[in-house]
Amino acid sequence: MSPGGTVYVVDDDDAVRDSLVTLLEASGFTVTSHASAAAFLDTLDKAPSGCVVTDVQMPEISGLELLRRLSDRLSHFPVIVLTGEADVPIAVEALKNGALDLIEKPYSGETIVAAVRQALTQLVVRSDRDSRRSEAAERLAALSAREREVLDGVVKGLSNKEIARDLGISPRTVEAYRANLMMKMGAESLSDLVRMAIEARGEA
């Protein structure tokens, strides 16, 4: 079972490109191919998130230059770079520019498929985390100022008595606020409440 997401194959060599498309489609991936980095970049604004598999040596825009141009989108388009040269500087440069993986030619089909599967799995995990964070942030924004103060105390690991002392209210009132927090945040446990608060603030 292959994770969802599109694989974008970018290679100016028709034979290599077609071979990669055939291999990846046979492995259950959705694949689109481009004969140049420029052709891929032209479609980027409307392209759904996915893994980019690109050759490093291409005319006009190389794989390394493509990486640089994708620098602010690598969280949505992780890049696997293919190189025909056992060239350490190229490998280091690619990784410095954010490549998820660098694979030397000749490579096995299993190596490519495993790398793509890993990249798309990471995308799914990141998407799930971003969705949870967005939902938690919305719930956090709906809390009253006092509820947020109590939540701050909970996240710091303070007891009800310590929170009550800091806020000048009774421990029983803090308990009531905590119960409201659990309900409003949709938390099933104290640890769940703390995790959601941390995610909502972008600290996770």
C-alpha cells in the first residue's frame, strides 16, 4: 500500500523519465512527468503536494537550482535528487539545499520506491500534524482570557492551588476552569490538553 500524494518526475532524458514513471506507477504511485525543471515550475502553483524526483544534471535549470527555487516549499514538495556522478560536492550541496535524499545512478528500483514512499509518508504525517495544530489553534482562540491564564498554568505543570494563588482565585474555581478547558479544547486527558496547547502555539 503506497501513501497518497503525487510523484513529480523531472528529467530531460526521455528514456530515464519514462522508465521512472513506469516503475513508480507499477508500485502504486500517482505520477506526473516533466522534461525540464522549468516545465515543472510552470505548474507548481496549481500542483498538489507531492514528492519531486529530479535529475541533478539538466540544461538551463539543474536539479540543484530547482532545489533552491523550491526552498520555501520543501515541506510540501520534498525532493529526491538523482545523480549519475559519484560526486561528493554535488551530494553535499544538494543536502545543504534541503534535498531529502540523494541517489546515485545506477540505482535499483527498490531504492527509488523506498525513498519515494518515505517522502510521501513524511508528507502525510506533516499534513496530519498541521491539521491538528490548526484545529487546536482555533479552539485556543475561542477561550476566554481567564481560561487561557489557567491553561498557561496547566502547561507549566502547576497544581490547582499554585494556579489559584497566582491568579487570586480559589482552587475550586480553577477546577471548574480546567473542566471547561477540557470540554472546549476537546481533550480527553490532562496530557492531551497540554499537547493540544503546545501544538496550538506552534511549539510542537
